[in-house]
Amino acid sequence: MENVKKNPITMEDVAQAAGVSRMTVSRALRKDGLVSERTRDRILKLVEQMNYVPDQAAGSLSSQRSGFIATLVPSINNVHYAGMIQALTESLESTGLQVLLGYTEYSTQREEALVESLLKRRPEAIVLPYDGHTERTIKLLKKSQVPVFQLWEMPDKPIGYTVGFSNHDVSYNMTQELITLGYRNIAFLCETNDEWTRGAARRAGFRAAMENAGLSAHRMIRFGTPPMSIKDGHFVGSNLKQYYDDIDCVFCVSDAPAFGVITALKEQGISVPEDIGIAGFGDFEVSRYSVPDITTVKFNAQELGRVTANSILRLIEPGSTGKKPSRRYAIEVENCMRGSTSKRQ
Amino acid sequence: MENVKKNPITMEDVAQAAGVSRMTVSRALRKDGLVSERTRDRILKLVEQMNYVPDQAAGSLSSQRSGFIATLVPSINNVHYAGMIQALTESLESTGLQVLLGYTEYSTQREEALVESLLKRRPEAIVLPYDGHTERTIKLLKKSQVPVFQLWEMPDKPIGYTVGFSNHDVSYNMTQELITLGYRNIAFLCETNDEWTRGAARRAGFRAAMENAGLSAHRMIRFGTPPMSIKDGHFVGSNLKQYYDDIDCVFCVSDAPAFGVITALKEQGISVPEDIGIAGFGDFEVSRYSVPDITTVKFNAQELGRVTANSILRLIEPGSTGKKPSRRYAIEVENCMRGSTSKRQ
DNA sequence: TTGTAGGCGTTATCAC
DNA sequence: GTGATAACGCCTACAA
């Protein structure tokens, strides 16, 4: 019973117990291994008995395949990022690929540090949001030879592969819809520090749509740092008149502040959508159960994850169906017009 | 310019360029390395120029330190799990430890598979929620020699270390508070398949409190699978009378369904808290901005992450402050009584 | 179907 | 302060 080796069991231990060489054990452990039924069974039984767990670091070093997909998200605490990651992870796991995660916290500096640190794990692909990158991040990525997937946007000059939608255009479209409904003095609510981000792209789309319609896009309310919360929206909603006193609609950079704004307006007896219309972005669950429910821009983050996983597999899996993934993949986006905005005369 | 070696630069390449041995490069790259200032500077400059990125798999194999902390959560799409992970990651990252994540999706079977797969990466500690485990999971964990941290509960027979609170007791306390407010026909809303989980512990706590107060705990509404959503709560709220027609309060297993229930009741003209009281669990942001705001059980998931990180560091970091972490760490929990429940006569 | 030899890229250890 | 050597545990490639 003195079976407590300090270092864990190695393949060699199993091999000796089975009376075979390490290679045979190695083969027995892989589905494609060429081993006779009998030997395999014997080995697998021993593996089980001895509680042998292969050391993947050794395997990776030897096979030059880390089994990692590095993935960056701004934050994990957001239904879209969480959904994308979950879908990505699930779509990948049947092939044994693991997702190695990093949180940029909406900072390009942190992103740079994370890229550097994740690259040490020799990921087989790297997935990251497009929110602008530092020069060095771009250099690191290019030099690394690792396939790069930029998500959530359609950058003009992608590094490698792209999966997402144009935040500018999507925001443009929603703004147009709001104008069509009769809103004229629309305000846009977004974060303070959003230069070069997707938030900025949405802001630019809003501006373009307003100006193309001959309306003024000066009602820009900028508050707090990304990600905007319900609380942020609640504060802004509570002080809406201090920002601009003629607002007839607020288009928010995300549904969270949109819900906060609605709540604050209700507290003041301002009715939505009669007095002021509200639109959000992202179709969070709370928007469907808010009273009134919130007009929003809807997209499928899980599809984003699945599509990305798919492209990765086609790119790096040996036995994959020949055709390479396309370099740009656009996912669908939809305007959901709901109770928080309505036809005006 | 023909600098495009197929395989990435290795330490040997840098060593040759610098006219030193690999060991010297290796030392120069670590803060504690014994190298002369001059050599170090020269080497670091070359590392930068040549875009050398160390291969951590090789390093791990040699040093027998993976640099990973394996962490399981039921789902990533939950503010508590996300917060815990974020705090854990941040508290660990200054030491170079990375968090390797897995999602159990509330399934002990998936948990078992994940534990097995993560163990191959030789994590230096493994962190997982206590929601019951399969026999094999427990065996794998024990045999692995890896320090185990069970979170979010105070299990009777922990495998290793524990950080959390007693879901039974916390639920018991909130139920007592509700009784004190005058509620008598309290219903408990939870998932269908929650055997052996923390949800079940909350249910048991509710039952115990009711029975100790001489009240009936038969009003158990069980609906859907974990995690309960706003939608689930909305459905139940819309059909509350079909479950039990004399309910005067609903204590929900989480804030998400609590918000759904409130929304549904409002739609039917049932007023909260006048007609029916509502309580949740977890203090989600939406509960503070709901109208009325929702009574809930509040705890700090980020602290959970920080405390866990701290214990891990004290356990595995060589230069750590001598004292071993305590095997059981209780985090604070607080009842937040808000507008959705009120004193009754 | 199985085995042998060698190396993956780093670090521990000991010598200088 | 620096270098030589030998692992670390597995897999590739080739041989039998």
C-alpha cells in the first residue's frame, strides 16, 4: 500500500506495469493509436487503476501543439462576452482544445500585457475583441505566427480573421429608425473614455445618421468608464435635464444604462415612451422584462463564438474539411423596436 | 531580412546572438537571476529585438510548476461567478499564475470530465464550487495531490480548503426575517433538479425555518433547470395562483427569477409588497433598480475570489509569509430588507 | 502491432 | 557571474 510516490505516476510507470514500452501506452491513450484491442484494454485498465493522468505540458512540448486557444474579452461580467466564451469553449472542447482566457478590462495596455503573457503558452489561435490595439500588441501578434481572430467589429485593416458586424453601420441604422419614428432631439449616451473603441464607432454611426437627416447630433452625454452600468444610466436619467433640456429620445450604448435611465425617468414621473423614447444596445434579458420593454439592437453572441470556433477548427485541425475559413465573417444584427419607443406625430 | 524562421525563436537563438549560454539568458529573464547588469541589459535588448517569447510549456516541464490554477464555475454568465473569477485572476496575476477555467453547467458529470481534463495541465491548485461531486471526481482530486478549494458553501466533509458560507443557515435567517415581518404563507421558488446543490441547501434552510416557526413549508414551487432566469420567474409569477392560491410571499433562489416574478405580478395588477412580498438571493444590480427594489441576501463574491487567491498563495508560493491558510474561511453574508417586503399586521 | 532513438525548449544542479 | 550537463515526460520518426 506504500503507493504514494511523490511525483505523479508517469507513462513509464504504466508501461512497466503493463510490460510494454511507453510508446504503446501513448498510443493506447489516443483514439487513433494503432494498438491491438487486448493490449489497449490491459493498458487502459492499468491507467484507471494507477490513476495515471498524462502530463499535457510534456505532450505539448513534444508534439508542438499546446491545445490552447487564447481568448481575450473586455470583461467576463457581460452576457455577450460570457455567451461568446461559453459557445466558443463548447464548440472547441470535443476536439480537446481548451480556451485560455484573459480580461482586458477595456484597457489596451492590459491587452498588450495579456497578449504577451498568453503567447508564452503557444496558443494555436488567439481571439480578441477589436477595440483598437497598441502598436506593440499588433507587432507581437504579427510576429507570433499565431492565427489572429478579431471579434465584435469589422475593422478596416484586420490583422487576420474577423468575425462580427460594423458597429458604426448598426448604430446608424437604429438611429435612422428612431428618426423615422419621429424623434428629432435624440441624445446619445456613452462612456467618457471610448476613443477607438466599438463604443466610439456606435457614437460615430449615430452622428452620421443624425447629420444625414439634417438633424443636430450635439446631444452627446458621456458619463463614466466602460462598461456602463444600470447605476450609471440611473444617474444620467435622474439629471437628464441638466444635460440638455429638450431631449425627446436617448439612445444608449448598451441596455444596462438604458434600463437605468428608464427607472430614473419613471421615478420622476416622466413617461416612456410618451415623453421620452429610450433605446439600448445588446438585448439584455432585463430589457425584455422592463416596463415598458426596451427597444434595442440584437445580435447573437453565441453564434459569434460558434462561428469563430468553426473557423479556428478549419484552420488548425489537420483532418478538417479542406476549405479554409473566410477572412471576414459578418454576423446578423437586428433592430428590435419595442415599447420604449413609439410612433410620434 | 530573411528572418522568418518557421519555428519561433528559442532561448538558444538569443544565447548565441548574445554570445552567452542558455542559462544566462534564462537567468536574465527572471527578476531574481544572478546576472551582471551589463549582460542582462544586452540580453534583454536582444530579447526585445528578436521578439523572443519564452515557451512556458518547456519551462513548466523543467521546473515542475505549471503556473496554472484550475477553476471551475457552474457558468460564467452570472455576476457572482464572474466577479469571483475576476478577483481571483487579478489577485493571482502579479505572481504570474494564470487561471484556467472550466464550466460545469451545473452538472456533476461535466464537472468530473473537466476535473480530469484540467488535471492534465498539472494545476498548482484547483478551485471548484461545492454542489456535490461524483465519487470519481472526489477520487481524482484526492489522488492528484493538488490542493483543493471548495467554494460557495461550508461542506461537512471538505476535501481540502473551504471558502464560503452555509447556504442552509443563510436561507434560514432570511426566512426568519420574512416571518418576523408577518408573512405566513411563504412559497419557496427554486429549480427542479437541485438535489445535493447549494440550491437544495437553501430550500432546506427555508423549510427548517418555517417548521421551527410552526408554519407549513409545503409551498414549494419548482420550475426549470439551474440557473433560473428572469423569464422563469416571469412565467411562475404569471401563474402564481395555479401553484398555491394563498401565497403571501415568494422567496426566490436567486434575484433573477425574483425580478421576473415582480414584473409578472405588476402586469396582473397585483401589488408588491402590499399583496405579495418578494425576496431574492444574491443582490444582483437589477434588484436595486427594480420598482420596488428587491429584498435579497447579499454577499461579496469578489472577496471570495480574493480570499481564495490569498490562501492559494500562502499555500504554494515559496516566499510566502510562513503561516498556512486556514482550512475553513467563512465570508460574510447580509440580509438586505428592501421595498419588496414590508411589515404586515 | 510494437519498440528504439532522439529531441521538444526550458530549468536544476553543480562546477568553475 | 557564467557555463556544462542532465533531466522534465511525452511524442515524432523510423525501424523491426
